[in-house]
Amino acid sequence: MDNSLITKDLPVFKKIALAAALAVMASSSFAAEANKFYVGGDFGTTKVDNYSDRETGYGAFVGYNITPTIAVEGSYRRLASFEENRTDFTFDQAAISVIGSIPLSNGFGLYGRLGYNRLEAKESTGGHSDTASTNKALYGFGATYAFTPAISGRIEVQRPSSDLTNFSAGVSFQF
């Protein structure tokens, strides 16, 4: 058997193997780099103790995935807006949080949130309004489901302060 044919084809095989290996590494590199940033929005209800029943709220958030299981997220949320005894009340939240997540199977995952938030309460009656704000620790937990690699749904319960509890459902878009 002529060994020159084997050695002649070997460099071509090495080139193909090298090209395939580089393609796999590049695709895994892109997969590792993809989905670092995300944005989203949510709707939900907030219970304001000693004030009212559950009130509708909404919010927006932006985040950065430091690792596949740790993210940092900033958000703004209108926790509640309601009228009671001819007085309008609004409760707003601006927050920054660290989120730790645990991926489960089939696109599902669980996460916990620990952060810091600024709460602002505004009371308006007649032509007069009064605003108060406070800074508090924030914690929460939730569940996620990845519809696609770039689109996820999530539900969460969050405790911005001792007298506020927020339940929300939202969607995030990763890029």
C-alpha cells in the first residue's frame, strides 16, 4: 500500500478537523457572550398594608448577566396608585438588585433577589400634595420559563418594605 496517499490526505483531514474545532469553539464563544444584557417589563398587584386592597402596578427593568446564574438588575416600578376618601395615593419604587438563579429542566428556573430600593409615597388631596421617601432593603423570589433563548417569562413575589408586597408577572428580552 502506498503511504504517500495517506500522508498526502492527512493534512487535508487536519485542516478540516481544525476548521470544525474552531467553528465549535466560536459557536460556544458566541453562546457564552450572547444574552448578557436583558430588558423587560411586568404587571402585577401590590398590597399596601393598612391602606387598601391589592392595587395594580407595573414596571420596567434592565439587567446584566454577570454569570449564567448571577445577574445585577435595575428597575422602576409603580407599585400602586389608588384613591381613598378623596385622596390620591401613589407608591413608586426604584431598585438595584443582585439576582441568583438556579436553572431547572425544560427551560424552567428559580431565582432569588436581594437589593436596595428607594420607595416614594405621594399623597394628593385638593390642590395639596405631600411626598415622603425611604430607602430599604429589598428581597424577593420567583420562577422563570425560557420560551426561546432570547425571551423569558417570569413570576415573582417581592417585598420592598415591611408594609408592601408585590406580585408580578413579566417578560424579559435578552440580547
